[in-house]
Amino acid sequence: MCGIVGYIGKKDIDNILLEGLKRLEYRGYDSAGIAVVNNGKINATKAVGRITELEKKITGDVGATVGISHTRWATHGEPTENNAHPHLSNDGKLALVHNGIIENYQEIKGRLLLSGHKFISETDTEVLAHLIGEKYKGNLLEAVQAALVEVRGSYGIAVVHADEPNRLVAARMGSPLIFGVGEREYFVASDVSAFLGHTNKVIYLNDGDIVDITDDSYKIYDIEQNLI
Ligand code: GLU
């Protein structure tokens, strides 16, 4: 299990995410990646090896409104670019980063394959991205909630969708996830050190919590899907 950093706000998203990932580097990782929502599209970049390799490939996402990033410690599939996160949904409009292990991914993958989904990685994580994408009917929170009830295993996840450029949804179960509240900006991370330079208003999410963040507000739901 390695690192997650997500950001919604007005600052330079690539910078915030890369800086956050670098603060998590001490935990070790084999590959890294980033995805932002920009101009109605997901723009994802991944690299095997150091974060500096990822940094070299990023072309600059002026106008991006929300982003997620990841350092991977492979559990399912070799450390390759295709297996690196973020993973996308079948239609390419949803991006997800994940720490942990989806135990029943093979079962879910089998069903998705039968309904025509195409996978590019060997990871358990890509299955979760496709599952949430399949549930998506215009509301990212509802799609995440609907998918997670079908999932067994451990996860810290952060998810964005191209059709909702001012929204970031994150959830945890058995894997750490921290939520940071700034001045009209919000952070999620697997470790508080990723964003401490920006805010010290920190909320430690509990297992089963889902946080639904927009550019100017947030709501946290517990495992029973009740608003906290
Ligand atoms: N199980 C996932 C994978 O192998 C996530 C690994 C991680 O926590 O970095 O891609």
C-alpha cells in the first residue's frame, strides 16, 4: 500500500499533486501516476520508477479543476505503465487511484468482461474503476456508493469524473485516508504529510466513510451511508 494525493482548488493542480507525492516517497513505490479533469476530459499520465520520471512526462494542465495521483506498490500485476494508477473506466471518463487489495476482483471482472468491458491492466484496481463507471448515471457519489457495496477487501480510493469537473469522491476501508480542508480548497491523502504545508485542518476518515467534495463544500457519509 502506497500513496494517494487528491486536490480540488484553484492552485496549480499538477504542482500540488507532485509535491504531495514527493512527501510520500519515503514509503517506497514502483510507479506513479496522475489524472486531472480538464476541459471535459480525463488527462492521465503514468510512469514506472521515480516521481521525477512522471514529472518529466507531465505537459502542464492549465485549466484543470480537480486531480488525483498515486504512488503504487504492486500487489496484482508487475510494475508496468499499464498497471500503474490512475485507472480509467471502460468509457475513459472516470479515473481512480487505489491503495489496498480488492479481494473479489476476479468475480467482478468476469461479469464485466461478459458485458463487453476491455481491460488494459492485470490489477484488481482497474476492475473497481470499471465497476464504478458501470454504475455511473450522472452522480459520482451514488456510483461510488453503489459499487463499494459489491466490493470485498481493503481500499483507500479517490475518484474523479470528466462530466463533473468540480467533484472529487474518496472512500476508505482498512487503508488510511485523510481529508484536509483549506480556504476554498480540499485535499485527500493516504498520509497527512502530503498536504500539511497547505492546511492543518485535518479530518481522519473512519473505515466505511465516503467524502463527497465539491469546489466549495463537502459532505462525509458513514458506512451506513448516513450523513455525518
Ligand atoms: N492492489 C493495487 C495494485 O496492485 C494497489 C497497490 C497499492 O496499494 O499501491 O495496483
